Amino acid sequence: MPQPLNLNRIHRWGLQSPPASHRLLPCLIQPSMADPSEAKGEGSLRKAFGGVLGVFILLLIGTLAFSIRLFSVIKYESVIHEFDPYFNYRVTQFLTKNGIYDFWNWFDDRTWYYLENMSTYCKNSDLDIVFELMLLVILDRYPLGRVIGGTVYPGLTLTAGSIWWLLNNLNIPLSVETVCVFTAPIFSANAAWATYLLTKAPSHQFEVKGTGAGLTAAALLAMVPSYISRSVAGSYDNEAVAIFALIFTFYLYIKTLNTGSLFYATLNALSYFYMVCSWGGYTFIINLIPMHVLLCIVTGRYSSRLYIAYAPLVVLGTLLASLVPVVGFNAVMTSEHFASFLVKCQEVFIILHVVAFVYYIKGILSPKMFKVAMTLVVTIGIAVCSAVLAILIALVASSPTKGWSGRSLSLLDPTYASKYIPIIASVSEHQPPTWPSYFMDINVLAFLVPAGIVACFLPLSDASSFVILYIATSVYFSGVMVRLMLVLAPAACIMSGIALSEAFDAFTRSIKFQLPKLFEASPSDAGDTNRGTQDEPTKVDNNTPTEKTEATVKERPSEKHRKKEKKKLEKGKEIKEKGKENADKVSNKPLNAKKLLVLPLEASAVAILLLIILGAFYVVHCVWAAAEAYSAPSIVLTSHSHDGLHVFDDFREAYAWLKHNTDVDDKVASWWDYGYQTTAMANRTVIVDNNTWNNTHIATVGTAMSSPEKPAWDIFNSLDVKYVLVVFGGLVGYSSDDINKFLWMVRIGGGVFPHIREPDYLRDGQYRIDAHATPTMLNCLMYKLSYYRFVETDGKGFDRVRGTEIGKKHFRLTHFEEVFTTHHWMVRIYKLKSPKNRIRGKSKKKTNPKTTSKINSNKNVKKNPWQ
Amino acid sequence: MAKSSSSDAQALIRSLRSAYAATPTKLKIIDLYVVYAITTAVIQIVYMGIVGSFPFNSFLSGILSCVGTAVLAVCLRIQVNKENKEFKDLSPERAFADFVLCNLVLHLVIMNFLG
């Protein structure tokens, strides 16, 4: 009969093997008073039944995760959403059509078109210009383009491509678009299962308790709105696959840590490779795991399993990460990794080896000799370490940003981006979240998480310390950028799953112990059961998680507490014997053998009811969020009015017009938001797109939009643009149009071209487009292209988004002509007018015919040397 | 002080030697393999110092292959060592099979990365 554990042994698990008692435990049922063999038989049947039920529940959770993401397919159609997914879709199309080798070598010249600015050469004669252009073509700098193989995270496209290929080979002819649309829901079901596996591992090493927590966590993750928002059907983006890879990698790491098997270490490295292929967020893993290893070493939990879990991962992981072209040598060189490689990852690698060596030496030497060894080593070691550290610091300090890239710097210092890099600051996903967004995105989990953290401390194992570290870091990062709430979601689900499972466990146990008391009326039995409940020793259970039940529960136990104490003291030895027996049986049950308090029956019943209601609120919120908030494909808009449902399909209308009415080689200029969609649907070359890697290029377009017509025409002409596309929401009240984004264009343009100044466009610090707007604003290209002929719609030019009448109502365009406006005026396309051959009126002023012809020829050369 | 520390050092080295001599031959072979791998890595680093690191991927894959096999050999040693209580029920054959599998993956990646 194993002795009841005391707390000391629990904390020293790191250095010894885990106590054998947990392996002896066959089943976790309440110790009934029947004889052991019968209990065992009953137990194994129950266990089998529990296993089958568990599998069935997991299947249901997977189906739930899949179906809750299908709202947009039902409400709209099976279409790809937003902007980024269009790029991924185009890449996948290319992959399925041309195969993987061409995919790796693909140079996409439909994006980032850029013709070297002619005006820089017009000071020379014609011949020089010809030579310069020839040189450009030879050097292959004619289009900027984009090397797809080297700048794209291939995980998502390869996954969807292989699913498509597999299905086609099984003779299920799904189109590429269908596969792309439904990839995200499938992988969210996988992610829910991975969460089940991950939560099962750290919770208390028991099968049943672990399973319960796992199922709860999986169910929570299947529905959490933050994850739904990025993985809804149609949102074909990296995160859809990456979150699954993240959770699975963490699961394999924990599994390796628990079992110490090299097989799982290999799997862990491979899963990490899949994560690196999928998303830039892999740096989170490679920074979190070394942090955890360091934590384990520092808190004295070093074990050889830790070495097996970490060391192969570092070596294999670095190699595999370098294999992915996007990452390449960044895995070893730059400082996000630098911090990872040399300060975090590699340094922790070295520290781990040192610690391992120390333990090894300790094992084979006698204590006295060990002390001698330590003193010797420490003196030498300190000298060497300080030298190395000095060199490192000098190296890092010599680089300008100390080796960190812009995005990581903005993570550490949240105000960095808004000060220095307006493009990063302008993306709405990069803003810090507000408090309501926490409740919108993780809802009920927000206050279950602290309870889960407490539960993880009892007892603290390697795995649960990992989960605690995970949630702490993800909460910090989610506070910096809204987009990273996505990384917080799995951690929150795990913690809440553990908390809820513990709570249910405590309450149902209380009910189970007290139910017999209700049904037995005889006094002797009452005495028996009374003793039974009293012999439960009286330490308070810390797991009273939910705020709602905490208040009611706290007062009652304290009273009953005191009563039980008194009765116990009265009875004496007799009770002590029986108490020991019961205590043994009780301590068999949960390994954290914490003398658990039995809560009063009514309180437990009410608490369980309240927890169920809490869960119901969560489900209702999640379904609402999925249906209303996160299912908009944003390429098709709908609105409900008194005469039914209006569908605004203007974007696709515009792209289809472009596709059918322009030449294949025509270039289209628009703001970078619409780049991916234009290339994917209209199949035309764009100047800037959502990849936003060239700030100067974007600033050029921004400057053009902010300038008056003539300079804007000049800029666009030098970029060889034929059509300009503008999004305007004033007629229908669509508020994400270009006029609302215009100030960002000014800021970004002004960041590179100083003659664009933001205050020029603001009247008294306010951004206006009505009669009080500044003349710069009223004359800029964006204003003119948005509001050209707008008065013809209602006679007054009332802008529904800004809520005012426009300032300049009647004007003509001199350098652009309108070629297409969609049905609801949401997208407007303009064509650049070709320059006039003869300038009327002006030539009369010039008296000298020679200078006139020279000026004319000069002008021609400036504008159109090839015509 | 110096005398006592040097005699301490001598005593330390002696006790280390005697303790190490007691380890079984299997483990000593693995230790030898680790030392060999590390030496190869050191030779490569010296070579890079002389010649420069131009095909950086080759250099990286060479170094990491040496370090990788050393690490995996150490893991094997940990798992096979009879004094390790945690791995009591892990058969040495299983440990060796895991070691081979991990090495296979490692070398596959290295071959790919060598360029």
C-alpha cells in the first residue's frame, strides 16, 4: 500500500524518477466499499467505455470545428476572402498547374512593376538614354517582380496542393478553389485534436483527469472566436495551417519531455519544420522552448529527458529552418534568431551542455572531489565567459538596429513602429488591442485563465510549467498586436480547459460523496457517513475557480469546517484508525493527495449549473461571432434594408471589366490593399501590392495620389501605368474606401518625398472634404478621382461616409478620363490620357521658333521617347 | 595555497580517471564517437577560418552534421546507461533504433543542404 505522498516529494520529481505509484494505479474510480477485484473488473469496463466515448466526443469536436466555420459559404458563396488569400490562391493555382519544380523557380512579374524613372536620364542626349535602357534590360531590372520561391512561406500552398493532388488521384475532382476555401476548417479540426493531446499531457499525469481537461480544451478551441476569425472557410491564409503546426509541435515537445524518447524528438523536429514552412510566427516556438529549458534548469528540474527534448531539436531545427528559402540563413544570422541562436537558442544549448556535464561529473565523483572540481572550473570559467561576452556585445552593438528587424523591435517596444515605420503602423492588424477585443475574441476564457494557471501549479511538472510560460508570453505579445491574439487563443483554451475540468471534478466529487448521505435515513448510517465525511481531512482545496461561485462557496465551508474539526477531536483513536484507512484510499485517488475538502451538496449543484450556463454563454457568443462578425468575405458586401437584401459585388465587377476590356500588358495603379486581388482576378500587372516590401515604391504611389493632376500624371506615366483604380464608398456608405485611407497615403508618401506635408491636407487639424477643406486637398488626385461627376447622383454631392456635401462639385479632369464606374460607384477606373502632340496657345508666346522647336522636342523626349 | 590546489587538482584528476575507468565498454565506445565528431567539427571551423566561409550553407551543414551526430550519440548514451533510473524500462535495442532513425533524418537534411 503506497504511503500518502507529502508535498516535498512532489517538488523533487525533476531529479528522481516519478513515483511508481501512479503507474500502479489501474483506474480512477471513486474507491467504493466493494472488494477490490470486483472494483477492478468494473473499472476496466468503465475505462473501455470511457475510451470509446472519448473518441466519439473527439469526432464530434472535429465536426463542430469544421461546421462553425462554414457560415460565409452558406451566407455568401464559396469564395476566397480578403486580400492576402488571393495571393496564396494564385500561387496554389500556379503550383497545381505547373508542378513543384517550376513553383520553386517562379519569378512573378505581374507584381511590383517598375520602369526606371526616365527623368533622371533626360539631361543627356537621346543616345545616352537608349544605352541606359539597354543596360537595364540586360541586367534584368526591367520589372521588379517577385521571386516567389524565395519570398513565400510554402507550407500552406504545398499543403493545399497536395490535398488537391491526392483527391484528384482518388478521382474526386474538386477544383483548386474549393480545396483552398476548405483547407482552413479542416486544419482547425486538426488543431482541436492537437489541443486535446497537448492538454492531456501536463494535467496531473492522470489519464481520466487529463482526458477530461483535454476534451474541454479541444471543445473550447474548436469555437474560440479569435481562431475562427483567421480560419473561416475562405480565409486561405498562413495562420489556418500554422496554428495547427504550432500546437502539434508543442505537444510533441511535451511528449518528448515526459517520455524521453528520441523518436518523439525526431517527430518534434519535423513538426517544427512544418511550422517554419507555414508561418513567420515560428520564431515564437524557437524563443519559447529555450526559455522553458532555461526555466527548468534554473528551478532545479534538470533531467536527462530535458537534454533529449532540447538538444536534437536545436540542431535538427536549425538545419531544417535553413532549408526553407524564405528563412535561409536568417535562421542563424539575424537577431530575432540571433537572440534565438546566440543569446537564446544557442546559448541555452551551451548552458544545457554545461549543466549536463556537471551532473555527469557529480554522478561519478565523490562529493569532496566534486567541490574541488567546481572551484577550479569556476575560476577558469568566469574568465573565459567574460571574454566571450565582451566580444559578443561588441559585435551586436556595432550593427545599427542591434540586429533586430523592424517587426520584432515593434514587439518589444510597442511605440517603435508608429515612430519610425508608417507602413507597419498603418496596418490595422498591427495595432494594440483594446479591452473589448479581448472579450470579443476569447470571451469567457479571459477569466478562466487565471484559475487554470493556479491549477497548473498543483503540482508543478515540467509540462505544466511550459504551459504557464506559454500563456504568460502570449498574453504579453497579444497586448502589443491584435494579430497575435491568435497565438493567445490555444494557450487560453488549454488553461481554461484545465480549470473547468478541475472545477467539475471538485463539484462532482462533492456531490458523489454526499449523495449517499441524502438517501440514508438511519442514524447509524448517518453516523458512519458522518465519520466518512469528517475523516476527510480539512485542508482547503484551492480549486474554486469561477468568480460566480466563489463567494457563495467560501462562507459555507468555513462553518462546516469548524464543526468537523470539533467532532474529529472528540472521537479520538477509533477515528484515527479508520481515518488512516480512508485517508489511504483517498490519497490513492488524486496524486496531488491534497486532502480535499468536500463542498456542501447544494453549493456544488448550483455551481455545476452555473458552470454549464457559463459554457452556454460561451457557445452562443462564439456562434454569433462566427456568423456575424467574422464571416464577411469583404469582397462581396451585403446590407439589409427595408426592401430586402442588397448585394454589393462591385469589386468583382471592376476586376472582370479590367480583365475583359484592357490589354494583357496594361499596368494598373491602385493603393496596395487591392494588389493581390487585382493580380488574381483581373490578371493585370500592378505597381504595388499587399506584400509591401518596398516602401519607396508605395510612397511613390502615395505621392501620386496626393499630388495635383499634372504631377500625378507625370509620376504614373514614368511608371508606365495605363489605368488607375480608386475605391469610393460615398454613394453607398462603404467606409473602408480610399478617401478614408488617404491620410495614410499622405503620411507614407511624405515619409519619402518631403514636399508632401500632412498639415497641408488638414483644416485646423481636422480632415475634411467639404467646402472648408484646404485647396491642396480639393486639388489632389484622390479627391478628383473619387468625386468626379459625383454631383450627378443626387444633385448635391452628399457623401454618405463622411456625412457632408463635398467641397468642389463641378470640375473636369484634364489628364485622366473615366473609363468605368461600377454599379454602386464603389470602384472607379480611370485611364491616363496620352499627351497632346501640339500645345495650343502657349507656342504663340514664344517668339523664337528655334527655341520653340527645341522645347517641343525636349518635351517629347521627356515624355515618350518610344513614340 | 598553490601547492594545495595543485595537489587537489592531481587528486581530482586521479579520481576522475578511476571513476571513468569503471564505466562499461559500450559507453566508452559511444564517448569515443562523440569525441571524434567534435574533433571533426573543430577541424572544419579551423578550415573555415583559413579559407573563408563562402558556400555558407555547406559550412553550416558540415558543422551541424558533426554537432548533430555528437548530440544524438550523447542521447543514445543517456538512454543506454544502466545507471539512469528514468530509462530503466527502455530496451537498448529500441534506443538504438531511435538513434538510427534520428540520424537518418539528420543526414537526409544535411545531404539536401550541402549544396
